[in-house]
Amino acid sequence: MPSSKGARAAAPNPTAEAPPPPSLAPVPMKSDTLSLAVQVAQPVTIAGVFYGAFPLIVASPITGLQNMLAFVTVLQVVYVLACVPVVATKSKLGRKKIAERGNRPALFSCILSLLLSLLITPFVHLILVLFGGPFLTHVPHTLLCAAHFSVLCCFPLFYAHGVEAPTWLAIGSLGQPLDATYGAFCGGLVGAWLGAVPIPLDWDREWQKWPLTIVCGMYLGVAVGRLVAGCTPLYGKRVVQLDMPVKEE
């Protein structure tokens, strides 16, 4: 039978210091020639195709949004593989492992991140409904809007930041340091919110149909947010200050 002295020694010390909070870090984009070219060409291509496809999206929202989603998904895969460092490469050990194994970890992370983004699409759909979207009607329209948000905003975040709870707590509370992927996420949120403004206005325009203006605002917000957060002095800044240090790269 263990002695009371041993039991007291094994008991946790209430005065022991708690472990320090995890550090958060912005994710810098790759800087090689191919990456820089994709960073410029990808948003320009998306904008051009969206502008050209907009009449079809207005005339047939489900078909237009489906076609646009397939096209954007391909471009987002190219973007994350060419421009965004995979989550394991944020440390020296991770970069060494990636160099030893080739591109397989990056491709696996890309597929997994895309699957996670698609899996959370019903949750984004529910949020859109809670914020005023139609509940019993326009279900395919709302689901496609949610899918566009997941692919545009969440897919690069999963790839760059992983799924660690402290990181996503900071992302959800606006405490994550700004970078191109997080800036695109914040910009997409703001753009979608502002895009809802014209819907109830009594203008009787076809492009006011749900959820066209929200999708337009989302695309514009992602482009602006990625540019502002990734290429200006706002890089590495935080909207809300949390009790988590910013890790210097």
C-alpha cells in the first residue's frame, strides 16, 4: 500500500505555473518565380471568368454557380500548391521533411484541406440561413453560395494553418496575425456581408436574386483581403489582441 507521503508527492501542485500560450504566426507566401506569377495571374483569371460568366449566373444561378465553382476549385488547388506553404513547412524540421519526401505531403495536405472545406459546407449553409438566408426555398442556391465560401476562404486556411484548436480559436476571434490566406478569409466574410445589402432594395433587378450579390461581394472581398493582408504593412498585424504571442518567422 503506497504511503501517504508518496501520494502527496504524486498530487498535482496547484501553485505550478501554467504552460505558456501557444504562439501564432502569419504564413508568408512562397517567393519563387512560379509562385509570384500564380499570385498575380490567379485572381485576374478568376475575375475575368466571373465577369464573363455573370450573365449566365444571373440567367441560371444554379448552373452558373456550379460551373464557376468547378473552375474556381481547380484554380484554388493550383494557387495553394504553387504559392502557399503547407502547414508542416512553418518549422525548420518540417521544411527538412518536405525536402526529403518531395511534394507528396503537400499534395496530401491539399486533398485533405479541400475535403475538409467541402465537409464544412453544410455548416456554412446553416450560418447563411441563421443570418437571414431562405430556409425552405432556394436550398441549392444557398448550398452553392456556402460551397463557394468554403473553397475560396476556408480551403487555403486549412492548408496553411492546419487544424490545431488554438489556431482556429484565434482565427474565429480575429486574433490570428494577418497573412494572405487569413486576409482572404476576413475579406470574404466582409464582402459577403456587404453583398447582402442590395438584395432587399426595391430595384427589381435580376442580379438582386439570392445569392448573387453575396457571391459577388465574396469574390471581391477575397481579392482585396488577400492583397491588403499579404502585401501591405498590415501583414502580421491582428484585428483583436489575444493573450497569445506572435511568432516571428
